Amino acid sequence: MKPLLNKKDFEKAEANVKSFLDGEGIAMQQALRVYRDEVDNYVDEFWDDAYLEIVDPLVLNVNPIFILEDDPTPTRNSQVLRASSLVLSSLKFIRSLRSGTLSPDMIKKSYLCMSQFHALFGSARVPVYNETDNSHVRDKIETCEDSCHIVVMCRGQPYYFDVVFPDGTIAITQREIIRNLNMILEDSKTLCDPAKNAVGTMTTEARPIWAVTRARLTALSKNNKDVIDVIDRALYVLCLDDSPTQNTHEIAANMLHGSYEIVDNKQIGSCINRWYDKLQLIVTASGNAGVNFEHSAMDGHTVLRFASDVFTDTVIRFAQTISGPRVQSFIGDHSKGSMAALQLARKPSTIVRKLEFDIEYRTYDDIGYAERRLSDMILQNEIRCLEFVGYGKQYIVQQNMSPDAYVQIAIMGAYFAMYGRLVNTYESVQTKSFLKGRTEAARSASMEALAYFESLARKEITGEKKVAKLRTAIAAHCKTTSAAAKGMGVDRHLFALRKLFQKQNPGNPLPAIFTDAAYTTLGLSVLSTSNCGNSSLRFFGFGPVVSDGFGVGYIIKDDAIHFCVSSRHRQTDRFIPFLNNYLCNVQDMILAMNPVWSPPLERSDSEDNMGYDFFGDGDASSQSPMRYVGKPLQIADRKSSIN
């Protein structure tokens, strides 16, 4: 915390920490050790509480997004063809998951915990309503493990049809999916005022408000209860947006919160075409595709596996149709034993059906209020994208630097250039190498980073010394992320100590270590950052974690770095050029030294452990460590896309 606090607050924090270690911290640590021996994961219970007790709207505050690369075949980027192809590939993933043949996630030779995948499909976040005192208790996750259908949202109207047998056997062809999606698109055109009946808009409300409206809906009629049950139990929600997206900013905004479009004082944008309590696959009228997911039961690393596998399968399946080898049928490719079981199962109905709510006047009002509050949130936030194409992972590794640490320093450097100070910066590191592991926080702000940034403006310091300070800052960051990946971080340990103390000592005041300025600052991630590396993604992003902060999702490609930056109108348009300029300037500084190229170091374990989560963010692929092979790179064409 030293680079973030003034002298007085730091000295107070030091005193509080010493007092804690010598006093009440001893008993709290022992209590946590006892609790740890009784459970699978000592953070698990408290982590669930942290998510499910959130009362803020999920949109912008909790749910992150993945934006897929375009289909490499332009003719298949039409909405229906793209959607049907992604749906079919998703069903193959579901089949593998349910049959137990999905290959496990690994980092190098180590297996990762796969428990989060059980909540990926057929799950919904449900606001719990207490009828006794008409209040929202908290949310819960409900999962239907034998879900067979998907829900399709179009212009706010939900539809559904079956796609698999209970064991995951695919029950539908792509031609049938295309037929159903075309029928849905045609039927949705008959809606005169889509926003009026768009009950899904209520999932964008604060959770207590949605709890009350949901309870009122289900109490009104059995039909409403059945409709909500169908949506809750769906494998996932496919959102077909009727408005096209023009540029990367619009694509990102549409995936994060939907579009804002008012005609004759009526909302017709895609913001009403969502159901945020569930995993959502979104395909726009332009054929752009992305994923928006409810975050409480899973982290980005899990959803990234799904998104990347689905994208990859769509590409491979199309390649197979060109190369000519016989493609195995998706239907009925089971052993005799499983087929016998299928004969006893119900036959899925692949015919599309419309879901219609019984709505009373109060619910019409609630939907209208929700749409207008959502529109307020959309107008109060902004999201911008940068496709930096000057260089990427290959060049950074060529310089014997960690790509992730290099980009972390760049993000803080852009902020420092704008505001002249270092702020609390969060990068999440996934800890799925532990049973039920989620994430740990890597705190990027360091004294080494501060020394480097302060040196940049000093002309008397040579470029060689500045680069040396950059390397020192990168080494410090690598040490932090490596410790976090091994479960030796700071945040989750302190979090568990605090939550267990509050659970066992209700009403008692917290120790001073948890109430001083240092701990408060630690909890305010002004720069909430996340690394998500995968070739199937074009961007990934999320909303800012604090009102005066930035949310920065980034993907480090071989020869480019893609950023998705959000804020509540904190000059995001200005932050992007500062980031672009920093990346160019630091390369100039390095190349001015005419360095002799040497074989790069292997990527550290922590590079594979980034993983997004609500309190900060991050994500990564499970690709093997990359070595740069070949001649050193020259100065690149650094015309970046800020479009």
C-alpha cells in the first residue's frame, strides 16, 4: 500500500498491522485454520455471499462480456447462419460435458478444478423473496442438470425449443435451428411496442426490485410461473438483436448493456432484449457475436473455455465441409448402453414455442421504470476499444519481458500520464489449481512501478536507466502474480479472516486493520484490469468497479494488443490515446538503445493464471508457454485502430 498512501496513513497502517499480528490476528488466524480443515475451500462460502448478496443491477456492475472474432467465412456472418452455427457448436460442448468426455483444463502439466462447469448450463441467478416481510433476502443459483432447451430472445419476446436429450445427445440439426430462428424473427416483427412486454428488462433492475416483481408475476398466474421456470431451466439464452452494430465501440456496448434507441419516445434498442440472470449468447443483425454471463457461480476462465471451443468448432466444421471427409452425425452417436437409456427418456420437441406472460398494469409500470433506469445507466457509462497493432506478444517476449506485466505497466502508465499519480490497480489471477478455486488479486501498483513512472519525465535520466527501471517494475509484478497463483496473495486471506470473524462474532467491531484508510484503499480498484488471451476473441470487457474508475479488459495477441475500456464518462475517449501513445513511446525508448536480441525467457506460471472476477478481473488461455523463434522484430507500423 506504500505507493498509494500518504505518510500519515501509511504509518497508521503499519501500526495497525503490527498490532493485529501481535494481538487479535493470532486468534483470528487460528479460527480460520480450524474452519479450513472443515471445508473444501476456506474462501468458497464467503465468496458466494459476496456475489449473491449484491443488490446492485447485474448489468454493468457484475456481468462481463466476451466478443468473438468474426466468422472467417464472410458469407456465414449473417445473423441466422452465425447464430445457428454457434448454437450447434455449443450443443457439442454440452454433449461432451454431460458425457464426461470434455478434456480437463490444464496449465502446463497441472490439472485445474472443473467444478464451475456444472453451473455453466441450465443455471439461473434467482432473487429470493421473503413473503413474510415483503423483502429481498439475497440471490441464489438454481441449476437444472438435465435441461434440454434453449430460450431465444428477439425484440424482448422469449421463445424456446428443445435441442438435446437429457444426457446431452444432440436432438436437432442446423437446418432445423435455422428454420426456428427464421420463424422467431418473423413473429417478432408483429410486436408493436416491444419494450412494453419485455419482462427481461426487469433483470436489469436492482435485485430487491426484481425480487418483488418476479414474486408478483408468479403469484398472478400459473402460466407466469411456468414461463419463468422454462427460462430459468434453459441451457442458456440466445439473444437475436434486430439492430445492426457499426463499429467496435457499438459492438462492445451492445454486448455489455445493449443499444439505446428511442423512436417516438419508445425504447426500441437491444437493451430490452436480454435476460441477465443467465448465460447469454448474443448475435447482432450484423452477425457480430458475443457472450454476456452471470458471474456469481463462475469466472471468466470457465466461460472462456466454452466460448473458444464453440468458436473453434464452427471454424473446423466448416473446413471439414470443404476438405471433404465424412463428418460423423451428431445424432445417435452413442453406445448401446446409453441408447437404451434414451429410449426411456422423453423425446425432445424441436418445434419453436412462444412464451407469453400474463401482465397486469403494475407490471407494465415496473417494466417501464426498469427500461428508463437502464437507459440512465447506459447513458451514464461509456465503452471504447483500441486495437493496437504496432506490436504484441512476440515483440515483448523478444525483449525478455513478461507480456502481461508489460501491459499492466502500460495501463498504469497511461493513467499516470493523464493524472500524475499512481492508483490502486487490480488484476485477477485464477486459482483453479486448488479445489473450488476462484481467483486471487494481484495488486499491480508497486514502489518499483512508481519509481519507473516518475523517471519518465526526468530528462537527466537516460533511456537506458528508464528501461532498467521498467524491467525492475515488470519483475516486481511477476513476483506478485506468481505468489497469487500459488495461493499466497493478500486479498482473499484478509477477506476470509474478516468474513469469518463477522460470522463468529456478530455485532463485534472489526479490528482496526480492516477499518483504516489502507484497507479502504485496497478495496477501491480505480483501475480494474483483466487479461484474457485467446485467438477466438476480439475483445472482452466489463464495467468499472468503482464510480471514478476504469474497467480495462485486454487481449495480448502475437502482433497486437486489444483493449476494451469502460468508465462512467471519465474521459474514456482520452484515456485510449494516452494508452496508445504510451505503447508507442516505450517501444521507441527501447529501440533507441539498439538492444541486442537474445532468446526470451519462458512465460511464468502466472501468465497462465489470469482469470476475471467481479472484484477486479482477468482471464487467460491454457496455451503452452510461448518462445519467440526467428529474427528480432523491427520498428512496426503502429497505426492502431481506435474506431
